[in-house]
Amino acid sequence: MSFRDNLQYLRATRNMTQEQLAMLLGVSRQSVTKWEAEKSYPEMDKLLKLCQIFECSLDDLVQGDLTGRDPGIQTAVPAGPPSDVCGYDEHQRRLARQVPAGIVSILVGCGLGFLAEGRFTLFGADADILMIALMLLGVLVGLAFFIPAGMEHAAFMKAHPYIEDFYTEDDRASARKAFTRAMIAGIAFIFAGALSIMVLGESRATEREGLCLLLCLIAAGVWLIVRYGMLLGRTNVAEYNKSVAEELEVEDIVNAKVDEEVRSALLEKKRSDDKVGAVCGVIMILSTIVGLVLLFIPVFSAPDMDAFNPEGTSAMWFWMAWVVGGMLCGVVAILMNAFGKKDE
């Protein structure tokens, strides 16, 4: 017997529709339809999940004959939204711990560095070795959070290029409430840090303590805002599915085990993003050329270097080329994304 026959039989014995089975597996109904039409084959994690649902072994499901098996007690089909079968929620929660922790490490390291400024003596002379060491330590600790988090997230997106949305409206409402509270508390911490530097910064003796306290309070505020912002963002599964096209290469998308409709949408989004990136790259190159021209033309046009005065010349405004270029990139990206969409 084939896997298709076994799957159809097991589903029929439980009076289970394709939609209900797809809900239990966290996939689309089209995926189940293609399995039963032998147009595609489920991934290993889906096969194992099927074995759990129908209480059979993997060998029997794939190669055996389950059509003669006694159906036994009919199990009820659980109601509710699709389940998280690939660990998406756990992955996003872990990411929402690692990224804020990395930011906090850098800010706290800088704060401790300011606190230690001038308090370390080397061979009888003041030195800033301790300050630099603490700042570099904070950066290293931050990178220890950022790098594994980024690599893990890239691997997860490659392994799971499409996630079926399983969050309920209650989940989203709870995340929005938590983010609102965290935003208010985070802003309060940042305001407290600004107040501390205003009070302690008036005196040279307490200025370093003020800077340290400022950065520590900012770190607390940023941790709250970034963490709960990411927890809220995790419930937007549609945005995750869109972002996959930006992170993965075309070869990864082609080889991904997803529905043909999903693969086509990802490839279309990838091509659109590549076009936007190419146009923006050209804009920024031209902006760089314009900026360098504005910077050096007045220098070479001056009779001599002693007579050159940058005030009132275009050299003062060369940096505006990148500002204008960045704004043009934003406008171009919006227009290309808006007019590049195909009509449904």
C-alpha cells in the first residue's frame, strides 16, 4: 500500500476532514490535498506528527498497509487553531531574550567604563585602560548574544520558510497589552536617566556617576521596549513569512519544502527586493559621488590652501548628499513595492 492510501484510510476512520488534519499539523489544506494526490510528500516532522495522531509507526504509515487495521476507538478531532509544530514560538521568545540582552550588555559596559574613567593608575600616571577594557568587554558580551542569535535565526528561517499562523486574537491582544506597559515603563526609565544626568552632571565630581546611571537606566528602558516589541512582532506571522524572502537565497527558496504557491510568492518577493536593493545601491553610489564632489571641488578651486575657507562653501554641506540619497531610497522602495504588486 502507498502512503496516500494509508493517510486517506486513517483520516476516514476518524471522520476527519483535510482542513481538520491540516489544523492539527500546522499546515495548509492544500498540503494535505497534495499528499493524498501524491504530488508532494510531507517532511519528517510532519510524518512523525501523523504517527502520533493516528497512533502508528513510521514504517507502517509509509510502507505498510493500515487499511486492514481495526479502527478501534474513534478519537475526537481537537478544535482550535493550527498548532505550533515547528517550535516557532519558542524560537521567537528565545530571540527576544538574546537580542535585548546583547544591547544591554553594550550599554552597561559603556556605563561602567565611564564610571571607571581616570580611576586606574598605571606606573604612577592616570590611564584609561580600565575604561576601555570595560567598554570592550561589554561589546564582546553583546556580540556573544548577537552572533549566535543571528545564526540560529537564519538557520530557523532556512528550515522553516513558511509558518502557518496559529496565534489567536487573544494571543495578539495579550502581546499588545504587554508591549504597551513595557513601552510606558521603558520611556519612564529613559526619562529617569535623563533626569539623573541633569542632576549629577552639574558637578564635575559626580559627572561620571551620572553618565553611568544614565546608560544603565537607558539599558533598562531599551530592554523592556525591545523585548516586548519583539514578543509582539512574533505574533505577526505574515510579516515573518514575508521577511524570509529577504534573508534566504534563491536556491534556498527553490529547494524549500513548501507549497508551490508559497514558493512562487517567496520568489516574487525576492525578485522585488533585489530590484529595490539594486536601485537603492545605484542611488547611494551617485550620492557618494555627489558628496565627494561637493567636498573636494572647493579645495581644488581655491588659489592656495591658505586661502581656502570651508565656511560658506559647498564643502560644509557635502554630507547632505547621503541624507538626500537615503530619503530617495525610501521613496523608491515605497513606490516600487506599491506599483510592483500584481493585482489579485
